[in-house]
Amino acid sequence: MVERRLLSTTILGVAVLAMLVLSGCASSNKYGAAKIGSIPEGAEIVNLKDQSHLGMTPAKVLFPGEPDTAEFVTIQLRKPGYIDRITSFWVNRKHGSPEAAEANAIDVKVELEKQ
């Protein structure tokens, strides 16, 4: 009887552990991406959420996060001699890898106006 209870407890523990591991895998990051360009090229891309530098145009920018979530991203493009330009777009995190997200990146194109 004690052995049977020990076996049941062990099996239950393994099942709970397996569920935790599988649910952890299910909640791993997914990726979205944007291909950000400007006319002319060479503008600095700044994420206005936290003032972080995302690169220079043209650039593919990854947005990792919780699976199947979307983020409304607001960026500013800056280039000397041109008026700063702000634009916003939605990024959906649905791709399992950074490579898949980049291959399906949304296009964001901004035309800058001379000062």
C-alpha cells in the first residue's frame, strides 16, 4: 500500500512538472518585426516609449514579447537638415523566431521634409 501511494505521488509529481515545463514553453517569447525606411535614408530611429535608439534607416527592428500580443509602437525619425517626423504602427508578435519575424516584417516608410 505504501509503495502504491509512493508510486502515485511520484507519477503525479512528474505530471505536474511536465505541465509546468510545457506551459513555460508555451509562454516563451514570440516576435514581430518592422522594416523601417525613410526618404532619404540614414535617419536615426528612436522609440518614443523609452527614448531608445533602434538603428538607422533602413533597418529591420525586432519586437519580442508575450505570444500573440500586439504593441502600438511610436517612433521618431531624426536626420540633420530635415524636420523630425513621428509615426506609429502596430506590431503583432506571432512568429516563433526572429528570422521568421524579419522575413514577414511590416513595412514602415516615412518621407522626411527638408528644414
